[in-house]
Amino acid sequence: MRTRVLAVFLAAFCIAAARAGDAAQSAAPEDALSLESSASDILAACRAMLPAKPVEIKGRLTRRNRKGIVSREHSFAIYMDRTAVPAKIRAEIVPADGSEPLRVEVSRPDGGCASVEILKADGSRERPEMSGDVPGTDVSWLDLTLDFLWWTDASFEAERTGETVHGQECLVILAKPPSPYGGVGAVRLWVDRKTGCMMQAEQLAADGAGGWKSVRRLWGTRLKKFPGHETVNGVRVETKRWMASAIEVQKTGGIHRTKISIEEIDDEPGPAVREAARR
């Protein structure tokens, strides 16, 4: 079976924020998505935001309590190449306390849910639940992927149509996984009608009364202008775009939250980085 690998949520959120900012500046006269768009169309629009070239993303995961006191911090480097066959994502998470780095690989078989494998130093592999936490953080492995964009069971939440996030009118949809997913029964997404960008997401579990309860929420808090490069008519040109550089993740009722800080995005990673990701 051919394997597709998901793009990382961090990268997707970056692209979404960039396009949302561009749309606000250009004041597009028409919405990219209408109420006639199907939920599947909206998921396809979100997938179209994913970068189609190799990128490397570096940053930090910082967990702090309600008083703002930091309890854990990790640095991370994520390499994503959706042009490879099969496509590949590799991530390395390095704890600040000097403990052993965590190397992971995320993949997704056609028609199924994503899976994550932790690559052990002895060559063995451990497969945690996608809904499980990245050690020492409030971030789940599902938070670091966009698996729900490939889920085919998607519908609108009629009572939530027209909600706004950061001043942007959003369509709200509910996506369910094709098979049980370790306590996560659905994901609620707020998608900007102007751009088709996902503005925030919420993991849900069954509440025992036929409805849903929130178990975790993600939202962007800060934008930053990052340099980049594009090829236009065969000519390499430098670009700058606004991207989300801070994303908060918090469990419902949790006493702390984790900030995902994006510090560097390299859309022209060198040969050494590409070779390391292939190993």
C-alpha cells in the first residue's frame, strides 16, 4: 500500500496564518468558501495550504503553569518532504534538561489514520497513541499532524456557522476518524471563509449523552514575518510572509499549557539535512 505522510500541524498553521494576513491586507471582495461548500471541500481547501516543497522547521515547546512559571522546555527540528516518494516527515525533539532526544516519524496509509513511531537508539520502534502526549508537554501527536484533514466523515455544525476567530468569519465543521483513535472521537475546526485557512482546532471525546466534550484546544497567539524563497518563471526570488510563530495548546481543565514557538523556517534545507531525514 502506498503510504502518504502528513504535513506537520505547525507548518500548516503557519501557512494558514500567512494567507489570512495576506487576505486581510488585500481585502478580498469574495469569500473563498461559501455555505454551499461541502465539509469535504473545506478539508480539501485546508489540505491545499500545505507546503509542496521540502521544508525544515525549528522552534521550542515550552510548558508553563497558570502563573507563567516554566516547568519543561524542548527544542525541536522537523523536516518535511511531501515531494518524496513516499513522502516523509521526521522530527527530533531535544529536552533542555539534557535527556535523550526523541526522534519520530509520522506516516499515514491511504484510507486510514496516521501513526507515529518513536525511533529508539537500539534500532527498535515504539508506536504510541496519536492522542498521547509528546513527553513533558500538553501537545499530543495528533496536534503535530493534520490527520483529520483526510478523515472522510465530515459535516457542518449548523449552530456554529458564522462564528468569528480573530475577527474572521469562520465555517465550523466536525471531522470524525475512520477508526477509533485513543479517546479522540472527533475534531472541531474553525475555517476562515475568506481564505480557507484553519484558524483553530479542538479535540473532542464523547460525553456519554450523545454529544461531545472538549479535551484539548489549539489556537495561534502571535504572528511573525519570516523570509522565504519561491521560483517564478524559472527565477529564484526572495519572499517574506506573515506566519504564526506562537501556538498555544491546552487540555480542558488543565493547570498548565504548552506554547509551540516557531523560530525558523527553512524552505531550502541543505543536503546534510535531507540526508539525515532519509536515514
